[in-house]
Amino acid sequence: MKKNYLYSITLPLFCLIIAGCDNGSNKNSLEAEIHSEQTKTQEDFDPWEKDGNGVLLSSKWIPGKSYLFRQITDTEMDLPLAGADGSSTEMSIDLRVDVDEVDNSSNKVIKIGFDKVKMSMQMAGQDMVYDSQDPENQSPLLKTALSNLNDQIYEAKFDENNKILSLEGAGDEVGSGIGMGAMGKEEIENMIQQLKDFGFPESVVQPNARWQNKQNFKMQQIGEMNMTIDYTYNGPVDSSGKKLAEIDFEGKAETSGEGLVSFKDSKMTGTLLFDPKLGMLIKSETKMEMTMSIGGAAGAEMDTTMISKYNLISVE
């Protein structure tokens, strides 16, 4: 049963932290697409100050565009039942976000779906894999946990300030049992919030500027989670010819309630690159360490390390 618990929490934990990766094979096309976005739709907007260092940071979705994100998370757990080597998991999800305008309104409608899901797990001497695009490469247990993801489509409505007004779609009834890893609406809302909510100051920031952002999430098997993140703007950097804002961050997460999973002594560190003109996170990398407990107060504790990488693959 403890093994099934692990399957059931892997996906919610996967959505816990923002991540980023440098996908070399897609970099040239990405840079060209971002350049197109900047020159065609936002020619008159320059978020950078004349000194070249100060910048106005603001997240936004561009109506009429389709974004493809990739999130890869490696998780290592010191799980007693898994033997001396513990448990190791790598998971990759390609998430597509299509943005449309709402007629006679400043609101936007965003459709969210999963293009591809991959997972590999080594635990207690067993190697398991799942590839949504390869029916011959789907371990039964992981297929049970993950196969529903590709069937889930969500539609979220945002106001002009990018706040979620509503979220509709499949998923409430999926993954409610132990061992089911499908995402519900809460996980989707969390993912959207983390893509766009960095608590940016409303005014221009200069290098070494600092700010704090607090977030609250509700997650399957975990209950309520509170995150506090401190950001530091390092200044502009050149990434393949594009001027991006480099931001370091560190923080912690705490759980509350009576969820199946809880954790303590968490520590999060990472760096992200943000395109102020596109209004979008381009990539980031996060490391999170914590002590996790599964099964309530009497459950087993295990040291857990997550390294998560995130990448904006394309904008069409």
C-alpha cells in the first residue's frame, strides 16, 4: 500500500515547484519565435530603462498565441521500503496553453492540455516506465496512474490583471483514489499560478532589488500548502542574443491540514530567466530539499530531494 501512496503523490509534488531546462534542439526556433512576438505585437513596448539595467517586470498571456511548456522533475527519496538505494523518479510533462480573447471583454480564455507525459521510476529493485506516445513502453502501474492525463482538457478565464476568474474541465472525479496520479482542478490552477505569479513589484526594479511573494495551494493527498519565496533581481543577461532578466530565489514550503502527505524542514533555491518584453518565464531551475512523511503522524519519514527544470519550448 505504501508503494501506491508513492504513485499517488508523485504528480502533485511534480507540480509543486517551478522548473526550467535549456533544450538546445529547440533554442533557435524559440528565439526566433520570441523575437517575432516582440517585433510584431509589442513594437512600442520597451520594459527596459535607458540605463539598460532597470526593468519593469510584468507577466502576461498574449491572446491568439499557443505556448508549449516542458517541465522535468527528478526526485530522490530515502524510502526505507525501497531498499538501500531508496526511490528515484524522473517525470516530464509537455503542457500546451492556448490563449483567446473573450468577445466584448478584456478577459482572456486559456485552454490547457497535455501533449506528452513521460515517467521512469526505480524503487525496491523494480524499474518502471511510462511514455504516453509509446503504448509498448507503459508499465501497468504507471499507466494506471498517468494515462488519464492526456484526456484532460481545462479552460480557465482570466481578467485583465491575469487573475483566474473560473476554471472548468475534466478531472474532479479522476485520480481521487489512492494510486491514481491524475491532476484535478486544484493542481491545474496551481500550475497556472506558478507560471505567472512571481509577485513582481509594480515599479521598475534595479539590480539587487528584492521582494517576497507568498502563495497558498490546495493539492491532492497533501491538503493545504503555504509557500514563501524571496526573489533577488540580479540584472540583465544575454541568452542566445536575447536580453533577459536573471532572478535568484529561495524559500520554503509548509503543509497544514490532515492530508496523506506532509513535509517539514523544506528549503528551496533556484534561478529563473524572464523575458520582460514577452512577459513570460523562459526557463528556470529549482532544487528543493525536505523531510516528507507519508501516512499521517504514524507514517514513515524520508529525506527527499527534487531538482526541477522548466522550459518554454515554443510560442506560435
